[in-house]
Amino acid sequence: MILPSKHISLAESLLGLGGVLLEIIKQKPHSLDSLWQEYSKVNNKKDVFPAYHSFDNVILAVDLLFVIGAININSEGEIYRYEIT
């Protein structure tokens, strides 16, 4: 489920979902609720992102992105994309 495989497409994996979430976070920091609202706009739209993911999967993808160091949380509790400078 984390990585795509023979039976799980990239869109259905947490890694693919994480990529979409990173694109949403790239514009500005988001709280978890606002991140879910933004993702819900494209959730399961075949022309944008073909797989359906629940709120639980979004949380797991955010956890994965945090563990690998792709995102961080600021003092207001907003999730932002971690940029290495």
C-alpha cells in the first residue's frame, strides 16, 4: 500500500498520494483540515487523480512525508513543504 506494486497503481499507493499532497502544500502551508478540503476537490476525479483515498489515507501519507523529511510543521500547526537550502 505504501509503494506501487504489480497490483497497486501509483495513484492507489500512499507514495502517489503523497506526491499530490506535496503539490497542494507547495503553494502555501495548510492545516490538516484545509489540506483534506483541497485534496477532496480532486479526490477520485478521473482526469486529475484517478484513485479514491479516505481521510485515514491522507493522514498516513502525511505521516510518511514527515518521516522521510519532505514536510514539516510550523509553530501554528500548519504543514509546509521542507526545502533544503
